[in-house]
Amino acid sequence: MVPMRAHIRARAVSDFPEYIRHSGEEFVFVLGGKLELRFESGKSFRLMPGDSLYFDSSVGHVYLSLSQDDADVLVCCVDADEHRPNGAI
């Protein structure tokens, strides 16, 4: 697992060259601000402080701040088992 704290500055999908996708699964918890998590499938979720979402990271996604200020989030990424290095527990 890779835990990260991030400040989301992007406000539009056009702020990204393409949707983000990588192996594994992802958990996001909103610490502050308002967040929209938008998927390339067209689904989107609006999250407020205290809200969380768990999803498949291989589905293209972008994080967008809906707040006047940046959204503050905790994100934990877990890689899929087949991509773990040999010897990992």
C-alpha cells in the first residue's frame, strides 16, 4: 500500500492530458474541500469532507476540486498481487 496526502488543484478534465490509470485498487478519503472523482466511463462521484471511495485504479479516473480552495485528500493505492515484486508478503 502507498498512502499519500494530496492537494487537488485541477478543476476540469481538460487539465489532464488523459485519464489516470494504473494497476491495483485505490481508496480516497476527503480531508477538506469538495472533490469530484470522474471516471472515463462517464460515472462521477462528488465527495465532501469525511466521504470516501474505493475503486479499481485500472479504470481511467481524474480528481477534480469543486471548492474555491484546493481539495485535501488522503489516497491509498494498493497494487494488484500479480504486480508485486518477488518476496513481497
